Amino acid sequence: MVGGGIAPMPAGNKECYAVAKIHQKPILNTSLPAQFRQIRLVLAREPGHPEGDAEVAYVIVAPLDPEDRLDAKLWRKYRDACRIVRQRPGQHDQHGYLVQRPGGGWAIHYHGETNHPDEVGYHFANERFIVGEYVSINEGGKMHTYRVSSVSYI
């Protein structure tokens, strides 16, 4: 659940980079700093989707700095709260975490029931997460562009 509270994610992380111990209890929105936002990314226009597709989306819960970029300092302190939901039509939502990779890049790490490889945010460290901006995510070796459709306080 991303809204009233943030649902717990499954434990069992085997990755060596930037993922803290997973807590089984929910994280209440009131326990997060004011810089946390819920960000919705929707698929932008691309071949096969000339109008884009609002049903192909990501919902990201993460802190933003004053320039609307991902806040690495707050992420380090609250990394277990930085969660992502991958939404695809006709599929169950996939839950993951926003992780910082060696060198400062960002990725989406999935665990548990999915055998989904990490998806890499292309230059996420430099991107501004404001409505109307575009960001790219490398999904299984193929780059897709997403439009920031909403950014809201938690």
C-alpha cells in the first residue's frame, strides 16, 4: 500500500550494495521526513505506444532534495522506506526498493516472489522529479522513457 501507510516488503535480500536490513513492520508516513514524496511515472510515447500508456507505470516513494532530485543523504538514513511498485496491465504489481549502486547511480531492486533483475534508472541522480519531466529506465536491457505524471506529499 502506498498512501495511508507503506506496506512491508519481503525479507531475504542477497544484494551486497546499499540495501539495509528489511523490517517486517509497516512504515507509517508520519515517521518519514517531510521531503518524502510519492512519485508516479507513466510510460511516455514510444513505438507500440504512440500515446504512451498510463497503465504501464511506477510508483516511487523517496525523498527529494530542494531541487527535486533524489536525496541520497536522506535515502541512506531511510532506505527501507524508499519503495517502488511496478504496475503493468494484466499483471500483479511487483514491489521493490530504490537502491543506490556503486558510483552513485540508482536502480530498482526486486526480491521475493519475482525473479526480476534490477532495473536501472538512467542518470536518476541528475533527474528532476517534477510533473511533466521525463526519466528513463533500463528494463532488461531496453531503455524506456517515462513521464513524471504526479508528485505528492506523503
